[in-house]
Amino acid sequence: MDIKIITPDGKEQSPPKIDVQEPHQISSPVLPEMMERSVAEVMGIEDSAERNRASDKIQILIEYAKTQTKDHSPEGIKWAIRNLELKLGTPPLSEKRINYVAQYAYLLLEKRKIEKDIRSFEQI
């Protein structure tokens, strides 16, 4: 069943042509920005200025989350950080959540690097 367009004088009018364009693919620089925004969202950072100040801590959390899950999508990263946050509990009074969680994640990443270096010496 086709829809026909009829002009006021009763003649059939051809349907307008619709220019169909291919959907634009997300370019690679957008994905890191989406990751940063999703991590900032999990940590309760909504202001872009505050997000810029905490960008190094956000990168540490992203790096940590990638070691915890095979799903490197923004949702997978958010879940890994949320699990870490639940594991750590509430930060001490007057300390921001982002600082507390990022410091722990940084220490865990450094611990893994040190243990890897130690194993490399022991295997020689």
C-alpha cells in the first residue's frame, strides 16, 4: 500500500525525494572524551572546569578500570570504577571522592608495576 499525495486540484503528485546520507561514524578522538565524561559522571563531577582540574585523576581511574574489565566501553569502565568505589567505602571527612579513589587506583597500578619488575629480576 503506497501513500499518494494529491494536489488541491485532484492530480497525483510525485513524492519528494529524500536525500539519504550515510550515518557519520564516531571518530577516535571522541571516545576518550566520552570515557572522561562517563568517569567524571560516576565520580559526581558535572562542571567542565572541575573535570579539567581532575583530568589526571580521571585518566588514572580509566587506566585502572581497563585492567579490571575486558569491556572497555564507557559503561564497562563506569562499572569497574563503581565497584572500586564500593570496595573502598566513604572517603575520610573533607576529602573528595575523586582524590581518594584515584590515589588508591594509582597505588594499585604502581604495585603491579613494581611486582612485575621484581618478577623479571627473579627470573634471571
